[in-house]
Amino acid sequence: MTEAELINGCKLYFPFMSKIAIRYYENKDDAVASINFAFLKLLQNLKQNN
């Protein structure tokens, strides 16, 4: 899987994941920040494992 495909996958799932995170956080900014952090960790770990 290429880097571009991973980025497109993140863009595809971001709205879905944001809706879930908003249910658990008190405000939208915290929810979006948590999703950004999760995707950052995902991409960093994938890079380390390849």
C-alpha cells in the first residue's frame, strides 16, 4: 500500500470516526484532535513497521 493510498484512506474514514468521537468528547475540538492523534499514531507505526 502506498503512502497516497493510506492518506486517502484516512480522508475516507475521518468523517465516520469524527462522528463517533464527538459522542464521547464534550466538544468537537477535542474529538477532532483525538482523531488526528489516532491517525498520526497509525501512520507513524505503519512507517516504523515497513
